Amino acid sequence: MLDIRFIRDQLDAVRAGAALKRIEVDLDRLVEVDDERRRLLHAMESGKAEQRRRSKALGKLSADERALEVAALGELKTEIQGHESELATVLADYEALMLRVPNVPSPDVPAGVDDRDNVELRTWGEVPSFDFEPRSHLALGEALALFDIERGVKLSGTRFYVLRGDGARLHRAVINLALDHMIAKGFEPMEVPVLVRDAAMFGTAYFPGGEEQAYRIDKDQLNLVGTAEVPLTSFHAGEILDPERLPIRFVARSPCFRREAGAAGKDTKGLYRIHQFEKVEQVVILAPDDAASVAEHEAILRNSEEVLRLLELPYRVVNVCGGDLGLPQVQKFDIETWMPSRGHYGETHSASRFGDFQARRLELRTRDEQGRPTFCHTLNNTVVASPRILIPLLEVHQQADGSVHVPEALRPYLGGQTTLGTPA
């Protein structure tokens, strides 16, 4: 969340940022509630100070005076308790409003309504041109027995699937390649829980607002994560980190779960929009320095681009527009990989910079040069997400005989295999 002092001092900037993101928030109401919060806090503190002062003076009073003063102190105590009760109600409103205030986007974020207005920054690789009729990943998966969507639906319902044979091996190869790539760059590998408490979801700003996308286990008050970002960023919640330890760079492979609420009828066929998948995620925690955060943002973006180049997949990087930017981000870059069956690039990665927005919610701090506690900055980016990445892998690398070329970087993870399957 943002600092209330920043919101009050930079109200126009916060209002403009919310408008750019197309997020509705009642900032005027927030200021009113904060005024009431401050008034009640002042009244409580003043009342308690008076209570302490008068209580100390009781011993100097006569018996009659003391009796009157004790009665007056009782009334003062009741008044203070009334302020405390009022404050509890006001704080509930205040906290609910604060959680809805979006982060202020970078000046570099373009205006726009949705992903159609994202601005292309660069491309890499050559979009394939086939001298045969190319198949979709669905057709390739069926012909080569790589996955079974029909039986996945039978087991669990729509948007589920089963990877099998070379499809399962390819999935695992991609995940392991991404993990090894990040570990070689000095990221600490982590195995994290995929069931987390509400505090982690609120702390990373998935709640409030993302409840409909999360699978929740009410009996245990736990949530299945949609990304390892949640447990990784929350790992040091409530701690003050030694500045010498920063930046901290984590990478984790995890199952991920998303309900895809509101996506009815959208990308219903194939592996693009599914409820369960696996992802390798990179998270960085660093000292609060805007220039360092920008540099780290470019670095984590570059890490993912390197993986796509190893996979020999053409892609483009886009600067995400305000209307497609989430509540917590300062700026986000998406990587979209070419998917022949879609005739376009499809999103495969999102690299986000948050400033201290998540850290404030998580009470994730370090110390400045004077030794004072200060909130950290956080960033994250997908390294690879599968099986979505299998769509371009299969479609881009398909061959005229119906088999699929295996990129050289993946071959060590597939026992040296150079092609997938003998086509039916």
C-alpha cells in the first residue's frame, strides 16, 4: 500500500495514477476517514495523558476531593473507551480504503484501456514461415500422444488436461532448464508452500480484488497460490533485513492454480488458459532505491528473454499500458511469444516492479544509512510457465513430417533426443 502521508501530500498524483489504471477508489472519502482517525487518536492520547496526570495527583488530595476526582476519572475513562470503540470502526473503514488505493505508475507507463494498447518495445527471432500446412498444438499433441485434454476434463472439469509421454518429459525439461538457468545466475532456489494464509495474499496485493481468481480452502483458511511470488515475497514478512544481505534473489518452481473467473468462453481450447500449471518464478528484494529497482527490473526481464532464446522461440517485449496494469505495480513488462495457431504473439511472462508497495503491506523492511527502519522494494518475473510455453514450443518447432524439433538447450534434459515423436 501507499503511505497515507504520501497520499495526502500527492493527492493529485495518486488520483491521476488511479485514473490511468482505470481503478476506482474514493480518495476524498479516504481523506475524510483519515481526518476522523487522526482526531480520535489525538483525543485518546490527550485523554490518557490527562488520566495519568490526574491519577498521580490523587495522593495530594483530601479524602473528599479524592472521592470527587475518582468519580471524574471514571467518567474520563468511559470517554476514552468511547473513543476507542469509535476508532475501531473508523480503522476498519480506513484499512479497507487504503487496501484499494493503487500504486502510482511510472511516468513511462503508456495510457490505454487493455492489452491491445500495450506498446511494443522490441522483438527477437524470426516468425516462422512454413512450406506445409502447420498444425496447432492441439493437433500435434493428439498425433504425438503428448497430452490428453478430453480425459483431463473427465477427471477434473473444463480447463484441465493430462500431460503424457514426451509431453510430460518436455514440460519437465523446460522447467528444469529454467531453474538451472536462474541458479547459475546466483538466484537461491526455494521449494515453497502453495497453500498460504490470507496475510500472504493481502501482503502481495492479490487480496482484496483477486479473491474470485483464487482457489480457497475455507475449512483451513488457506489459499492455493497462483504464483510462487506470493510465498517468496512473503518469506521475510515482518522482518528487518540486514542491508548487507540485499539484494535477495529467490527462484522457485511451484504448481499454480487460478480459477480464471470471468474468462468464460475465452481461450477454452488447448493449453493457453487453464486452471492448474507449473511455473518458475524469480523474486528480488532490495533496498529502497528507485534507480536500482529499474536496473533490477531490466535484469529479471533479460533473464526470461535468455530462456526464450535458449528455447529458440521468437518473442516480443511490451510496455504494459495503464488500463492493463494491476493495482500494485509501478510498471510491468510482458513478454509475448509467437504462437502460430493464434497468428499472433501470446503472453507468456510478466515482469513487475512494485517499489515499496508490497513491502509496506508485509512489514518487510531494512535499515537506511542512519540505521532507521525503511521499507524494501520488491520485483518479480516469470522465468517460464508450462504448459502454456508448450504451445509455441510445439507449433514453432514442428516439422513437415509432423514431428517436433527439440531445441539444443533442451536436449540434455531429454536424454539427447533431437525430435519428439513419430507422427501418426
